Amino acid sequence: MRKVTFGVANSLDNFIARRDGAVDWLIWSDEAAAVMKDFWQKIDTILLGRKTYEIALAQSKGQKNPYPHIKTYVFSRTLKDAADAEIISENAAEFVRDLKQQDGKEICVMGGGDFAKTLFEAGLIDEIGFNIHPVLLGQGIPLFLEMNSQIDLELIESTQFKNGCVYVLYRVKNNP
Amino acid sequence: MRKVTFGVANSLDNFIARRDGAVDWLIWSDEAAAVMKDFWQKIDTILLGRKTYEIALAQSKGQKNPYPHIKTYVFSRTLKDAADAEIISENAAEFVRDLKQQDGKEICVMGGGDFAKTLFEAGLIDEIGFNIHPVLLGQGIPLFLEMNSQIDLELIESTQFKNGCVYVLYRVKNNP
């Protein structure tokens, strides 16, 4: 079964973007780039919530798909067109459960809020990787909404970057 | 001026207790104990919100004050009696601002929610120390409420404990 990793950059108070979607507070580094380079080689599929897709698209300087060489699914009930990304408008959990059974490399989930909640509650996330940024944004788009059950984690690694980010990677322990 | 450190144990999704105040998910370790032992020697004053005080009291096995040898202030508009802890019922920020100017050792703030928000927004927190536990509680008493301004942090250290907790310590960069 294909591994699904939920990966985001977050503020210490668990926002993934400002309220207007801005991610100007993100700080890049060679260390983060090295982690991402390894990660990109393991995956062939990206799953995004609609808000995260729009944020990524805004960051991608005119490209129609923020991840042009990777199969990209955008989960949205309202979005009508997403260039060469595929829109999944219903039964997100069922779709991802099916995708995990198919042949392929690993799968990356980006985003937070409703989309993350749906996949966590359905027990579809295998690993969590956060690049925790040294900032309290105070308000913004939340990484987590309330969930209906506890998820126990096992820390795989934590790495302190020179720029003050802390990268943490966890395995989900109690998926059904 | 006395340093004020905001220190808590939190879940990865930033809860400090279950909705009913339970902290059964906290995991102790010699490593956390060593950090706390150093910390206790630097402080002589503890500031608590009411909910955190009640949680600490429930954990303290019949003691009337969960921190009997340290000057303890509980911030609450409703609490009437807190044994030998002192209740501060109004103007929390003003009280803490004054306290920082007095002679004494460092000050520890425990808790989250409204109390933390008040002190952060008033620019009274100098350092933040979190013991991030490897769990998503899903719901509970939140560490952070929305705040009206961004707070930039400088990472002082991050330490991975054997039990999967990650201890992070930050300095607040942009206090007034």
C-alpha cells in the first residue's frame, strides 16, 4: 500500500498561511531544500485542498499547475477548472483510500483544515512532516480543525535548521 | 527586568489538556525532568490562568497549592479561593508588567488561551518553551487563541527526547 505523508510548513501556532493566503513568512533554506529533494524523489502524486492549491498556484509564477511533473489532485466542491490538475469534488476519503491501493510511488498531502481533518479521521495519513517556523502568526488559515478522535504518533526525527525552523517527522501509530 | 517564560506541554495540534482538563496523555521522562530542574532553579514566581491552575491542582494529590514553595498567582475573574496562591482578578497585563520591574528571579507563565493571549498581546513574554508531545488530541483546551499581531521568534534550542517529545525554546524578538 502506498504511503501517504501529510507535509506542510506551519507557524508555531499552527497556521499554514495568513488569512488572505499569504505565505510571505515562510523562510527557505538549503536544509529544507535537501529534505524536500529527498521527499520529491519518493512521491509521484500530490493531494491538495482547494485553499492550499490556490496558495501554491499563486506562488508558482504563472504556471498553470504548481507541480507540473507530478500527478496532482485538488479536492474541492466548488472549483471548476484546475488546468492539468484533476479536481475531485466528492468522497475525498474514498478516493484516497482507493488511490493508496493502486500501484505507484508515495503520496503527499498538502494543506490543512477540512481536507486534512477528513483524511486524518478516515485513518489515511501514514506520516506527518512539519517544518515548524519560528513565528506566531496570531491568525490565519488553520492547520488543524477539531477532530473526533485522538491520533497517537511516533517521532521519527526532529531536525533543527540553522534558520530556526524545526523539521519534525512522525509516523501515525493507530490508524485502523 | 525579570524574564518571563511561557512554558507548557502541548500536543502537536496545540492543545494543553483534553476538554475536561485531563492530561493523561502527558509522558514524563528523565530528560524533561532535567530541563525542568534547571528551570525551577531560575524562577521564583509562577503565573497561571484559572483553568491551568485547576488542572495543576487536580494533579497535585491533595496539596492546596500545586507549587507550594514558589510564589503563585492565579489570574481569574471568578475564582474566590486559591489556598496560598494569590488571585489576581483584573488588569492581568498591568500586574505582570509591574511584577517584571520588581526585584526577584525569573517568572514562569503556564497555561494557554485567554491568559496567554493577554500576555503575548501586551508584549510581556520573553521566552517560550514547549514540550511538544507526539499526539494529535483532536480537541481540548487550546494553547493559542487568535491574536491581533504577529510575534517573531528566535529558536534557542530544540531537543528530541527519547520518548518522542520535542522540546523547543524560543526567544521573543519583537516585544515593544
